[in-house]
Amino acid sequence: MNIFITATNTDVGKTYTTLKLIEYLSQKGYKVGVFKPIETGVTTQPIDGKKLFETAKIYNKNLQTLTLNDIVPIQFRLPAAPIVAGKVNFDKIDSAYKKIKSLCDILLIEGAGGIKVPVTKDFYMYDFIKYFNAKSLLVVQSKLGCINDLELNLEFFTPNSWAINLFDEDFYEISYPYLKEKYKEVLIIQKDLDKIIKNLGV
């Protein structure tokens, strides 16, 4: 099973959420793998990819046969959309994916930036959901503006689950009342991983 973790924008909490999922799913007995096909803003090592890899290796010893370059096959120095940062080699992504896939029950695939980030002229970040035949989790920041961010994303695509990454408690006064009224169930990354996982079909 593949799960694609995306977000309403950059620096919203994809890596934080993926780390939480690694720990939660591993404790449930699954062999969990991680994959970040593209990371930009890499100077020496891919920071997000390294966090994911180091954590996943603790729980899934199979991953120790891999390298960080397998986990993050495409790395660009410029902190920009992939289409600007460099030329994406999909053969390299496919090769790395095949190596990882055989080593896990559940593969967590983390996107770069938001769902509409362009990878090439004809391929956007959301296209990886279909590319990897993955379920999708949309991470939403809790700060003022999250209603707008969430609803724009939901107009564009329908994730299997979405959840709030709680940055501050002001969310419950500022945004939660509207979201609760409209969507009935508002899941929080820090509290509702069990329900999130259920929505993803695990």
C-alpha cells in the first residue's frame, strides 16, 4: 500500500506528519518504508529525506540496505519548484521506488511543497498520487487562513483524508467553529492518527 502525503503549501508539516505515521504504523506491526521522490533546497544532504530515512530505519531494518539517495533520488540545490530547480529524471525515481517498495508493507511517499507544484510542464505534484497508485493525505496548517487554503485544495482534488497540523491553540477559536460546522469531523494530526489511518484504508 502507498500513501502520498501532501499539504496546502510548503512548510505546513508534511515531514512532521510522515514521521508521526512512521512511528504509529510501525507500532501497529507494519513494515513501513519512506520515499521522497524530489527534494529541493539541498546543499549537502536532503534534510527532510534524511529525517524520514533515519526514523524509518529504526523500525524497519530492511531499509538499512538502502542509501539516502535511494530515499530521495532527485535532489536540487535551488529551493524552488522542481520545474525551476532542475530537470526531473523519472527513470531515476522509478528505479529507486522499485528498490524500496519490496522492503515494506506500507510506503509513505512525501511530496514537495503543495499539491499543485509543477514538476514538469505536464506533470504536477498531485500526479504522483496516480503515478504511484497511492491513497492521499492532505496536511493543513492551523493558522489564520487555513479555511481558505483547505477549501481551495478540496475544490481541486479529493484526498482520502485531510487533517490539521496544530501549530497553535488559537485554531479552536478562529477556524475550528466553521470547519466543525461544515465538515462535522475535523481531524488533528497530533490527536487523531487512528481515524486518519482508518480513512486511508489501513
